[in-house]
Amino acid sequence: MPVRKVTDRVSWVGAIDWDRRLFDELIPLPDGTTYNSYLVEGDNKNCLVDTVDPAKKDILFDNLDEAGVEKLDYVVVNHAEQDHSGSLPDILERYPECRVVTNPKAEDILCEHLDLPETHFRTINDGEQVSLGGLTLEFGLIPWVHWPDTQYTHAKEEKVLFPCDFLGHHYATDQLFIDDYCETKESAKRYYAEIMLPFNSRARKNLEKIKEIQGEIDIIAPSHGPLTRKPNKIIELYEEWTSNKLKNKVIIPYVSMHGSTEIMVEHLTSALIERDVEVKQYHLTETDIGDLAKELVDTATIIIGSPTVLGGAHPQALYSAYLANALGAKAKYASIIGSYGWGSNIVDQIADTLSSLNLELIEPKIIKGKPSEKDLKLISQMANKIAGKHKEDPDIK
């Protein structure tokens, strides 16, 4: 991709990764991603804000050549993870006079992971500024979105905020700006769920910090995904996602080996719909786990369906509980439905896996063999209880 102008003195010089489908060997990327790197040019000095994943470093260097960068004064590292900093050793080899501008925690990580000498660093603290001549960079510490070292950089005169991973999303596109979040809201929400949700309270606190300078921002330029010229749009979405408000919604991740659990899932789904509760099913042998993660941002109740395998829950059903627990799902209620042939420990296994979420467990329904009419009536009673809980809870709309 060619160099793209963001403002008169800020240019995008990063790389698009159209084909990447897995991040950190864990997170599915159905839409690819971008590694956004920005060249900021003052009257006297210049600066690179973040680098790119090492696999794309040649593209970064081609872009710097196209931009005519023969000397680089600073490279700002907003976050030490490899997709932002992995090309840093090559940058320093090419521009030996360059100094790395970052906070003490990021410096420690970079020195340990990339074997960089401390002499390359100019360490900054919260609120500190660096002048490029007619252009001021101001730094703010926003830890735990999603590492302890994360910071933002604010090009004050250009009114551009570089918030690193915060306020971004994994979305490969040739469009530099996307201001209509109707197109990318779901990918942004998915990104929030997979990366920010485990640190939801920290995200809410750091969002308030960014809102303090919102009037000084015309453009948000994250480290992943397209930029936006409507900062209020993504800030409003993050206000919603970081809040305690939940939707009148139930998600049902499930596995069914011989059809019994699926009959229960279908009956529960119909019963909930009849009671005006939104429902989303996720057949776990076919589901993109990122789609499930996205629903954990605002669903009120999680129902996990599982057959019995070797006396316990199906591994994929158990993994869905692990995922909800690890991501810190905001749901308030949970239950378990499933079936067995001659004995089962499903409830204890799944409930234990969800234990740190402090959910209210609605009485599980585990049946032997194929569900009878009596069993399905019990499932309908579960739907009644869930609908009632939702109506009584002031945080559920």
C-alpha cells in the first residue's frame, strides 16, 4: 500500500495483512487486520508512532522510502507487543540515531523481549510532552488496555489521537477512514470482546481519561483497523460496551452428539422467544468462537448445553464456559442443560469453570436419554424463570 495522508503532517505508513486468520495463535481474524504505523513530521524533527509486525517490515521500509525519510529522530512505542514493536530492532539498525520514546513499563518489556540497550530510550511519564518543532506530542498512560504498558500519543496541533490497541479493531481494508460504524461495528465489538473485555473496568477508566481531551481530537488513529474522523462514534460505542447495562438476551452455546441436547436447546429457544427474550444459539462444532465472544459483552444470561462424554461435559461445551470465564463475561445469570446415558458430572464441571464470574445459577436441567414431555415442561419453566429475572433486573434492557 502507498503512503496515505492523514493530515498535513501525519501520514499512514503501515501494512495491511489481508490473509491473517489467527492472532496470538488464539483469536480468529475473519477480516484480517492492519498494522498501523504513522509518520509524524514537525518543523525540526520527525517521529514514527509504532512499527509493524515483523512479517510486514519490508512494507514499512518501502513506505518510509516513499515518504523520503532519510533520518528518523524518534519512534514512539505505545505498547510493546510484537505486532507493534517487532520491527523496532530493524528500525534502529537502519536509523541508529533514532531514540525510542515510551514509558518505563514498556521499556522494560522491550529490553527483555527484543534485547535492546537502555541507551536507545527516552522514557516518558503520564502527561509528558515531546516537541518536534511546531508540533507537540503529549503522552498519556492507559494501562491494561490490554497490557500494563499501554499509552496513547496525542499530536496536539494536528488533533490526532493514537490510542494504540484501544478504540481499534481487526479489519483489513483499503479505506484509510471509515466514519460509518454501521459497516464495522460488529468487528469493533468482536475486537473489544476478545481483547478489552477481560479488563472492562480498566477500559472504562481509561475511556474517561480520553474523554477529557475529546474536544481536542478530530481523528482517532488506532494501531489496528481503519481511522475515524468521528471520534464520538467509537467513544459512544465504548461507553456502551464498558457499562454495566445488559440486553434482554440469552446465548446458548451447545454441543449435541445424538440429538437429545439439541431438542432441549430448540425447545428453550422457542420458549424464550415466546416470552420476548432475544436468543442466540451457537452450535460449538461449527461456531467461530469470536462470534460467541462478541455476545459476552452485553448478554444477560448464558445457558450452556452439553451431552455427557466420559462422565463429564463435552470438551467444546467446557471450553465455552472457560472462554466466558476468561473474558470476564458481564452476564448475571447462567444455567446448564444436557443429557446423559448412565451418569454425568456436567453441572459441577461447568459451574466450577464459571465460578469466578459470580453468576446466579438458575437450576440446571440434565436429563437421561431423549427428553420427555415432562422434561420439556421443566425447560419451559426455566424460560419463565429467566424472563422473570430479566424483567426484575434494572441493569437489563
